[in-house]
Amino acid sequence: MLISGLFVGIALGFAMQRGRFCVTGAFRDVWVNRNTRWLSAFLLVVAVQSVGVFALDALGVIHLQTPAFPWLATIVGGFIFGFAIVLAGGCATGTYYRSGEGLVGSWLALITYALFSAIMKTGALSGFNTAVRSVTIKENNFYQVLGVSPWVLVALLAVGVGLAVRHHLSKPKLKFAALPASRTGLAHLLFEKRWGAFGTAVVIGLIAIAAWPLSWASGRKDGLGITTPSSNLVNYLVSGKTSLIDWGVFLVVGILLGSFIAAKGSGEFRVRVPDATTVLKSLGGGALMGIGAALGGGCTIGNAMVQTAEFSFQGWTALVFMLLGTGVAAKLTIPKRRSAPASTGAPARVLSNA
């Protein structure tokens, strides 16, 4: 069943690359362009996944658990991670899929992200990481604290996100100049047709749901996750212990493959070498991503997309502080410019790796 992680990763990498699903851009646009279209798309992923997760739990396919809430580590780690993704030019998953497009800056960020996540989890800084994450409170779940059915929160989230999506879809659509289609049928849909923000979000949400039973069947009791698998991959390369190769490792390898297939098929693959300044930002941003994700208990996928779908305090706290960290980094590092990129319906590309 481990091989199913590879196929889920390929599907996720393919969808994110073709849909230009950049979480860093989504978070950054809130501060720079005052645009929430892609943040709404991100929350749509959470809402779709939340329905599936609690349905799977109700059916007994999975059994959701609520460990203690490491509040201090989540706040600090979430903020660091949010700040770092602006420097690195992408979040953890974004760095994987943009590496598959040929962006050398993302390759560098990916290397230091995986390395420092391993250093924090099992290496020289593991003691520090454990100490900070040991500051906990028992409560780590909204619906249990409120004493309500989780389906009440699922319904509220679905309605709120649905209204946000409706708001964005009601705005006048811009027309784009496009080359005549050179393919037909499925090939045109997969590699040529423009993927919309909300359609991509639904696809990613469904992939996230599928990840749960497939991961559990392999013995890994979790859904999508990037940081621990990246750490395990580094530790495997160093130690050679095959026990480290789990479903999650296959997942992250699959993301690289899926995004490469999508980029090659759509003609978007091109090796792009950054300048010296971007190299330093990529390396430093990747290192801070690894530190922040290990401290916070996950990245924009494991925390802000998966834990939020479970309505854990950790997930929603991490999401808030990731947004704050992104806002601070955006204000400090990104010069003011016209908001035209946001009006196109896609998050503005991170300039350092473009």
C-alpha cells in the first residue's frame, strides 16, 4: 500500500502545478493586494476535506485523535513559517511543485527545508524542538470544547466558504487571450485548458480526502503531510534505514513527479537559474521553513489544510500565525506595486523565483 502514496503525490503535484495553486501567493495577496480570492480557494480545500474526514471517521474507516495542543510552538513556528515562505518563494508543497517546473531557487529552498526539518526533528536541535513543543494544554479541539457535533462546525465552515466563493464568482470575469487549442478531449483539459482557482481547490480537496484511508491502510495514521516525510527522506539518505520510507515519503516524491509531468505536458517546464540574492533568500527561507514547520507541527498542508479540517486548535492557530508571518515578511521585503496580478484570478508569482 505504500505505493499509493506515490500516486496520491503525483495527482497532488499535477493539480497544484496546473492550477497554479500557490498558497504563498494566496496568503501574500491578502496583505499586498487586499485580495482574498485564492485564500477563499484554500479554505474551500479545507471545507471539502472536512466533509470527507468526518464522514470517514463516522464510517469507522479512520479514527481521528486529538493530542494535546502545543500552543507556544504552534504560535512561534507558524509565524516563522509564514515569514519564511515569502523569502523562499513558496511554501513547502509549493516548493516541491515549483521544483518540478525547473526553478533552481525552489530546488535550493527544498534542500534546506528538508535538511532543517530533519535537524529539528531528529538532529542537533531536536532537544530544543521537543522542549518548546512540550508546553501544551490538554484541549485541542473546537467541537469537543464547545460540546457540539463536529458536523455543526463542518456546516458552518461550508456555508461561510460557500458565500466567499459565491462572492468571487459573481465578479465580472476577465477575458484572456489564448492560443488555439492544439489538443482535444482529455489532453486539452489536462494540459491546455486554464484551471480555475475553485475548480482546482475542489480537486485538491478530493485528493486530500483520498489520502486519509490510503495512508491509514499503510499504517501511517494521518492524511496529507510534507514536513515529517521530508525529514524522513533526509534521514534515509543519511542512514540508509529503509524503515524511514513510509507512505509520506512516497507522497512527497510523487509531488515532484506529478508537477514535472504537468509542466512538461503543458510546455511550462524550464530550468531557471536565480541571481545571487535570490539564492541567499531561497536557502535562508528554506531553512526557516524547516524550523518553523517542525516547531509548529506542520506546514501549510499538514497544519493549515489538514489540521484545520479536523477543527483542531493547532491547525487554526497555525493558519492565523502563518498569515501574520506572511504579512510581516511581505511588508518588509516586497515593494508596493499595482494590484493587477491579483485581478487576473491567480496569485501573483513570487518574484524571487519567477
